Amino acid sequence: MFWVKFSLMAIIVFCLISMVKFLLRKIFKIEKVKRKFFSNNHINESHRKVDKWVRILTAITLMVLAIMMMNNEDLTYLYILGFTTLSALDYAVKAFFEWKSSEYPKQAILTLAEMFLVLMKQGDGSAASFTNIMSFRCRY
């Protein structure tokens, strides 16, 4: 049942993000930029370097928080806070480089809108879902 709910929620969030981006493109007259699906679209070399360090920081931080959480399950909120903060940092870096260095600076509006919607969803349901996964792991 978990995977059905998870899949349904992912589809709803994807549709909501697509709809908001469509409306923002129409309102602000933002050109649609063709990008590869699931690829790193770096604006320039500086963006690639900063993004690399953000991803390294994210990996190390989430591993340390996961190890801490194994010892004390009451730290679940800390893991979720870390994940949410690092996700916001990743989106903020992308939006900054789109705004400052891109041929299409208005794309930053779309990135910030996507960040807002994704972070709203993370704050809404991730705590309950993550707690369910961890309790499943601990029972077996």
C-alpha cells in the first residue's frame, strides 16, 4: 500500500509542478528551454564546480545523519531537516546561476517555484513516510 500512495503522490506533485511552470511561463513570458531528462544541466564551469561540492556536502551530511539516526531514532526530525535544507541549497545554487550566468535568466523563476513546491511536499509528508519506513526496518 505504501508504494501505491507514494506513486500517486509523486504523480500528483509532478503534475502540479508542470502546471505551475506552464502558468508561470505564460504569465512572465518565459521561453521553454530544451533540457535532457534526468541530467545535470550546468550553466557554466563555476556552476559545475559549486554543484559538485554541494552534492559532496549532501552525501557526507546525509550519511552522518543516517548513522546518528541508527543510534537514536528520535533524531528522525534532524535527518528530515538536513535533507530539506540541502535540497533547498541545491535548488538555490541552480537558481542563482540561472539568474546570474544563464542566457535565460527568467528560468530562475521556474526553478524557485519548483523548489517551493518540492519543499512544501517534503515538509508535508516526508516525516510520516520516513517514520513508517524506519519502523518497518526496525520491526524485521
